[in-house]
Amino acid sequence: MPAGAIGAIGSFIGSLGASAGVATGIATGMVYGAAIGGVSAAISGDNILEGMFKGGAIGGVTGGIGNVLSSGAKAAATAAEAGASASGVTSTGGLEGTMFAAESAGTGLTTGGLEGTMFAGDVGGNIINAAPAAELVNGSSINNPGLSMFQKNAGLLKQTNPTKGEMFDKLIHGATNMSEGSGAFWGHTVGELGQGLMGKMSADAQREAEELAYQRSRKHISPEVGTALNRVSAPRLVSAPLSYREKLLARGQA
Amino acid sequence: MIEPQVEQEQGNPQQQTFDHLLAKAMKLIYNDKINAQLIKTIKTGEPVQAIGNIVLTVIEKLETSAAKSNKQIPQEMLPDLALSLIAQLVELVNADGEIQIDEKKQSLIFSYAVQEYMKKGIASGKITQEEAQQALESLKQKQTETAPQQAQQAQPVTQPQQVPQQQPTGGLLT
């Protein structure tokens, strides 16, 4: 028996519950039902989606399975019994390649270094090491690892004397990275962003940067931290005119 | 100033690790170069399967990166991580507007992802059939223990299917 396998499964199971449901808004019962269905289908060799396709129109059957999932253990039986041979899997080869290539390439000055140090040390470890570079900006608080990372990047950025457009882009990436290291701290810090650095940007650009950083950062934050973040960051950003997501979609549709 | 509770949450190592992992995953998903392709892949394929495969790919990528640095992603975080990724992808797709993925389909995506993850584990020998069966029984047991809660939650989904309203974008954290 592979060492740790039981423990891993136990941990997997143990983590399912209220927190899992809360994470996505899916009812806890549905999460349990889905997990049971998935494990059961894996054991039986059946395929949940194949069963869904065979059962009839996708919408109706999806709804049917969804209802069953929500009602609990019946999900396993229904999904597994309905399943047959494995259906074709949507290819993500191209996507995967793009994803990896994009990550390998990094995203420029502010994220390039971080890409390489993703797991090289404890979480935040490498970021903390960036603290001395923070002096390049304002020398303000370096107790927060995310802030230190941002300040390091801001300092490097300042040295490169970028255009306003470049500054804007780097600022967004920096603020996003900051959230990785600091979690909830971003909402407070993004408003400060090193005043010396921000002095190069217009007020409108600064607000837009804050909004973009906010929208990206919220994707990094668990609900628990997010709840606390509301209290910290909401007053600053409540009037944000256009979300990052909307801009993202606008670009995708262009 | 940061409120005490925020500082406390920041100091939670598990939370930090989870946030770090999710951040890395989101960096992939929200990379300007790939998210349009992500949406296209989901819209042109079977969405449940496509999103499930993307989630598995991202998690596999994270596991590989961690392993290269002699780290291991805590297994207990995988379900939450997967569910969070599913939610993010569904938000993106739903906001696009062409197709809508409701709560029930999200459950189905999770089910599919669990299935594929377990199948790979069984195939690679990381998980034996016996262990998987034990996992199944334990899940059923846990579900039984939380039955009253489930009954309450299951009630609304027996109603006609409704597409959940979009969260307002650009607003507060939800």
C-alpha cells in the first residue's frame, strides 16, 4: 500500500464540507454528492459524462444529475450506473501548451523573478528577501512580504524609467504579485503603492490601476480573507467604473 | 491600518499556502495570452468536460512545479482549490454570455474532476482500488452525518432550473 495514500484520501475527504461549499457557493450536499459520484465512477470504470450524454438531451440530463447530486448518495449510483465506456476527452493540448509557454515566458519585470521562485522556498520566503530593495522606493513598511515584493519591483521599475503605459502594466502585475505574498494586505497597500512611483501617473491612471489590481487580486483571495478585505478596501474602490473582467472580455471579443 | 482579524488571517500558514497556490493558478487562467483561448475552448467543446480538464491541467501543473522544488501540495487543499478554480472559470464563461453554467453543472464539473483525478491515481498505483473504495465509503458516511444540512440545501435545487444571477462586477468582494 503506498505510504500516505490512505492519508491523502482521508485528507481529501476530510476537507470536503462546509468550507468547500462556501468556496464556490455550491451547496455542501452537492459537493459531497459530486465527490461521491466522481469516486464511484472512477472505481467502477464508468464515466459520469458519458452517462449524461447517453441519458438524453444534455440540458435535461444535466439538470437531472444535478438534482440527484444535490440529494446525496444517489449521485454515485446514478452517475456510475448511467456511465458506460469512457467518452472522448476534450483536447486541451493546445491550451496546455499555451499555458506553459506563457508561464515560462513570465510576464515581464515584475513577475519574471517570481515565476522562477514559485516554490523555491517557503511561501513568501523569496519575497521577504526582496525587502532591502524596498528602500529604492519610499522605504516604508517592509514587514509585509507582499509589499516588499512590490516595493522591490517598484524600485527596479523606477530605475528603468519606463513610459506611463509600461508603468501602468508593471504596476498591475506588481499589485497582483503583492496579493500573492500578502493576501489581505493588498487592499490597504495598493492605495499607497509607493507615492514616489505613483507620482508619475495621472490620477485617472492611478484609479484604473487600483481597480485592475483589485479585480485581479480578488481572484487570489479566499472567501474568508475576502470578507475581511471588504472592510479594508471597499471604501476606496466602491465606485470603480469598469471591472477587470469586463475589460478582459472586451479584449477577448475584439 | 489593517484590522486585527485581517492580520490574523494573513498569519495563517494554511491560508497563505492556499492563497499562494490559488494565486499561481489564477495567474495562468488570467494570463492575457491564454484566457481568450480558455473561453474559446470551453465554449466550443463540452463545457463540463472542458472546464474539468482545465482544472486538472492547472492542478497537475502546480503539483509538478511543487515537486520540482521538493514540495508537496497538501492533499486536503485540492478539493477547495479545484472548486475555487471551477468557480473562477465559470464566472469567466458566464460573463462572456454565450453559454451559462449553473450550480448543478458546477457540481458535475467537480464530479468529473474528482473522477479523473482518482482514475489517474488508481492507474498510476498511487491509490489502490481498496483505498478508493474506502474513500467512497467514508464519503458516504460523512454525507450521512451531514444529512440534515443536506436536506435543507437540496430543497431549492428541486425547483425548476434557474441560471444564477451574475454577481455585480466591479463591486465588493463576494
